[in-house]
Amino acid sequence: MKPLQLSPETTIKLSQKLNVPIEQLMHMPQHILIQKLMELENEKK
């Protein structure tokens, strides 16, 4: 599986929001990352 195609700025912001180390974020499967982002969105509401 190839790493996610994210810009450095996006990677840093995501790692801070999700409280995940950048290395771990880069190797995270895309569907899990999307799931975590959806959870973040739901928490905002």
C-alpha cells in the first residue's frame, strides 16, 4: 500500500487534530483516516 498523498501542511494539521504522530498518519490506511475525520466532524456538531 502506498503512503497517502498529502501535502506537508495538511499532514501536520491532521496529525495535530487527530493526536497521531506524523509517521503513523502517513502509514494509516486511507479508509481509517477518513473514518477519523468523519468522527471529528461529528464531534463539532
